[in-house]
Amino acid sequence: MRTILVTGAAGFIGTNFVRMLLDRNEPVRLVAYDQLTYAGNLANIADRIDNKRLFFVRGDICDAERLEAAWDEHHVDQVVHFAAESHVDRSIMGSGPFVRANVVGTQVLLDVARKKNVGRFVNVSTDEVYGTLPEDRPDEKFVEQTPLAPNSPYSASKAAADCLVRAYVHTFSFPALITRCSNNYGPYQFPEKLIPLFVTNLIEGKKVPLYGDGLNVRDWLHVEDHCQAIWTVLERGRIGEVYNVGGNNELTNRRLTELILSTMKCDWDQYVQYVKDRPGHDRRYAIDAGKIERELGWKPRHKFEEAIGATIQWYRDNQAWWRAIKSGEYLKYYERQYAGR
């Protein structure tokens, strides 16, 4: 049974990836490696922590010694690299943590993986590395050959990580692949992101902040579809290739807000507050996922109109989870759970 090192395993997408593989009994062992910074929440996988195929390691991906120790202890064969600082607004307020985690962290992880002769390495990236698309060309979408043109410190740091991965493949014949996804949504998403922020605010009776004119366009991908795509690439993708992963759900932020308000039976005038737009806010993202569909047979299964309702219901049913995050109480979970161990 092979062992996969999953970095950022207590974050949103990493959590869903770990839970998916365990819940369907894939024949793998998982080393959940996470530093548990503000967006990493051990409670996300607490109900799976006793699974004999899951091993949690608290560690920084910039710490080569810690990585090597975890690698050697658990006999790692493959890597799926989720760990990243990922919130654009935070990167605008300060880019240092993004460069450290996303660029230096990826470089350290690549060096450790190369030293240990990793079998496969999937670097999970973002469509934001491509920049923005013209609003007057709805037929134009990001393809894998689209030049990198990042427009925020966050996306620049992810583009740098992608370039490092590509360089290791070319220079060292390193067995890496890259996935680039559109905007994700679903359970366990940190509530500073748009959908869980809006949903939890509305549950609390608060207004939702809509940037600018609300006409920025995003392609929404359910996290379970994304995790299946990553698994498919890990299993059958071609070494050295990039695979775009999209949800075929392009919506303006205004239309998304309308759908959330309608589902939650909230009035626009009462609950929407327009706020000053983010500096350098990309206007449109759209993914052409034809390559992964043609080569690997992956397609998104979730229909947005149905899945957004199920997502909203998840946040209604799991209020203790997100209220602990909004209050900051979740940060104490690790210490309570592992004090004295």
C-alpha cells in the first residue's frame, strides 16, 4: 500500500481530498502534513484521525528536517501539494507570508521530494496565474498554453511555484504534474472566502460585502469534483503536464449573490452592501478543461444550482464549525487535543 504525503491537509481542499480517499477506502496511506496556521483547522479531519491509514504531522513545509523526518517515518511514495497561503486580500495587505509559503515552501518540498526519489508529485495551483480574460470575448477561456500573467501577490507567488515545478521537471526529470483550478466551493471552506462568508453572514443576519459593480466573472467548481480531478491526475496524468480543472459554471459575483440570497430567502436591498473594489481585481476567469476530459476522462459532476443549495445547507447544519472559526476559538483545538502528548 503506497503512502501519499498531503501538504495543507487541514485546509479546505486538502481536507476534502483526505476525506474523499478515506471514505471510499482507496488503498493508500495518507500523511496529513499541516502547520495549522489560521486557515488550517485540525477539526476538519478530527473525525477521521483514528483511521489507521491516516497519520497527522504538524509541520511547516519550509522546514526540510521536519519534512524529511515525516517522509522517512511513514515511507512516503507520492506527494499532493495543497499547502499555500491563498487569500488575495491578505496578499495585498502583506505579500511576505505568500512568498515564504508558496515559493520557498514549494522549493523546499521539491528538494526533499527529489532527494527521496518521490514517485509522483502533484502541484495544486490556480487559474489566477493566467491573469484576466476580456469581458467582450465570452468564447475565450484559459487553456494550458495561456501565458502566465498574475495580477496579485498571491497569484504571482503561485505562478512562481508553478515555474519551479516546471524547472525541476526539465532540469532533473522530476516526476511532477500541475493542476490549475477555477474557484472552489463546498464544505469546510474557510469563511473569509466569498461563498461561506456570504452564507454565514446571512445566517447571522449580517450584510454581505459585494465588491465594486459585482460584475467580475468566476467559474465555480465544486470541491469534490476538484478532488476527483486531482486524484485522476495523480493516478493517470502524464508527467510534466499541466491540467486545467474547471466547473463549467461562469457567473458574475452579482448573479452568485442573487442565487445565495434567493436560496436563503433574503432581500437584496436589506442584505447587500456594496464596498470599494479590491485593487487590481481581475474581471473574468474561465477554464477550458478539455485536456483533462480528453486525456483522462474527468468531467465535473455537480450542477451548480443544486450544489449551491447543498453547500448552504452544510453551513446551516455545521454552525459550531464556522462559529468557532469566526470567534477564533478553533485555533485552540490543536492545543486542547494534543496537550501533553
